[in-house]
Amino acid sequence: MTNLTPASLELFTALANDAGNWNGTPMFEGGQKEKGNLADLKKKGLLKTQTEEGCTWVFFTEEGKAFGEANGIDMTYAYICKPRVAA
């Protein structure tokens, strides 16, 4: 199981809870401190991000979905990015 700091878990939970408001891909609006927690979540493989026109969008991975569900977080609305398969 992935171990997160309380702050990283709080950010993950907030993003998952906000996913339904953004068609499954919540926008990250954190400050410098939260950027460190976001980097931690990415490093642990729970989510990916994409920055477009100055906005950072969050995409949950299969690992992120499993982590959320294992921790009682509703992942119903989270968009789950699938790994790319080489052709």
C-alpha cells in the first residue's frame, strides 16, 4: 500500500472529491506547498497532470483509483487514464 503524508492524502482526497465538478479531471489550484504534495502523488504513480493555457489538470491512474477506493474515497467521478500500449 502507498504511504502518503497527511498533506498529500488531504490533497488527493480533495482532488478526488472535486473530480465530479470537472468531468473527472479536476483542476489543481494549489500554492507552492501543495505543488510539493502534487509532485509526491505523481511520483507515487497515483495521478498524472497536464498543463494547458496556464491550468493544471489532474488525471488519476489505475493505481490512484485503487488507492482511493482502498481508503474509502469515492472515485466514481474520477477520470482514470489508461496506460499507453505500444502498437
